[in-house]
Amino acid sequence: MNDQRPSVLVVDDEIINSKMIVHMLQQQDYRISVAVNGEEAWDLLQKTPDAFDAVLLDRMMPGIDGLEVLKRMKKHDELKGIPVIIQTAMTEEAEILKGIQAGAFYYLTKPYRKERLLTVVKAAIDDHNQYKILREEANNTAHALSLMVRADFSLKSLREVDNLAAILSKLCPEPDKAVLGLWELLINALEHGNLGITYEEKSELIHKNIWREEVNRRSRLEENQDKRVFVRYEKSEDEIVFTIEDMGPGFDWEPYLEIRPDRVFDSHGRGIAIAGNYSFDRLEYLGRGNKVRAVINGLRPGKGASLP
């Protein structure tokens, strides 16, 4: 019988640190592998690219350091989707920005606090599991969808977000990249826009492991029965445009276009930045912030309809 427990790779050249991290993670029943340096980690990742749900990576190591391992992972087709948590004693903004630019969306600072370690690792694993589910659903989508040049959708539930993100991603040149950004933008429109879940509330819900339950509960409330998220898909010869609009009051979106150093240690808040910097070529918020256009540029004839 296959072991279905989440798997974490811990990479640290300091044995004491590794043992401490392993001890904390074992209490959550994770499968844990340990690499003592960047070379060993990279070798293990290449040999077993599907083995890990998250990588806890030390920033400073002799030889291949954590940043170099991260950069290599982001260039590798099978490894680029695995969430990487950078563990570092360097809290300077410039150093954090280097990690963000290399593709690290999760951070931990030394010395570790058990609660923070477990929260961030769980957030990374949950994000990766969601990504795998969406990717699988996208691969099961009918090929006929590739013929669409314009379509309108509306949704009101978390399950509908999952389904629509998977479907729409198949209309894009790189579905694995698009599905992440689409899901994040749709979730933002549903939970923050229509259901009024604040940033602080989401932090608490994730900490208590009841976020999905609360989203589903609020979706069923009478006051939210008529609230929907509206989605438009349009494809031309040059680009694909997704327009997503919710029925909420809008929000101050500008601080979330980039992952800021003061938020990298939070359990969430990366979605819009991931969409803008990874999934799409351009992200444009309109009006009061309850409407966003996500654009994929530079289509070649037939590229937007290709299916892996």
C-alpha cells in the first residue's frame, strides 16, 4: 500500500538544525527526507522529482547554496511546481527580495518557532496539493474546449472555482502555469470580494485548519445566495484575456501585486503576486478593485489551443 502522507525534503548543512526540524515535522506525521548540502539535495530532486510536496531549503550552504538549488528547480519542468520554503538567518529586505525573485514564496527565519514552522510548511503543502488536483482536473477536460474564442461563466462556490480554473487553464499555452493564477484570482474574488473574508480572518482560519469549511459555510448564507463571480474568456490571434469580476466593494490591490518582505512570513497573501509574476504576462485591476484582467501575450497561431 502506498504511503499517502505528505513528503518534505529538509536541506540543511547544520545537523543540529536538521534534527530539530525533523523532530517538529514528525509530530505532524510527514514523510521526511534529509539532504546535508545543495549537491545532495539537487541529486535527490532530479532522481525523484515527484517524491516531494515541499522543500525546506537552507539559504546559506557551502558549495551549491539554497538560492542556486531554487533557481535550478524553477528551470526544471517537473520540479518548478514544488513549493520551496527558504530558511534563513538573513532578514534584510534585499536578501529576501533575491529569494522572491528566484521563486521562493515561503520564508522561515532562524531561530525557529515551532508554531510558525508548522504553519508555513502546512500552507506550502496545501498549496501544492491544490495545484496537483487542479492539474489533474485540467488534464481531464474535453479537447473541444480549445475551439472557444469567447465564453462567459459565473460561479458562487469553492468547488466551482476549482472546476473552472482547471477548465480555463486548458485554453492556455502553458496550462500548468495558468491554473495557479486563475485559481488564485477566482478565490480572491469569491472569498474576499463576495464573502467578505478579510486578510486577518483568513490567517486565523488557516491556522485553525478550517478555511475551506468557512468559505463553504459563507457561500450558503442567505445574504450571499445571489452573489456571483463573473468570468469572461476571450482569445484573439495575439492574446488570451480573462476578465474576473466580483460583487464586493473592491479593495486596495496595489500592495499585493508584489510579494513584500513584510508579508513573506505569512501563511497566505501570495496569490495575486503569483498570478501577475508567474501565470500571466499582465495583470490589470480596474475601478475600485473588484474587477481584474489577466492577459497572456504573444500567441502563435494555434498556440492558445494546444493541449499537452
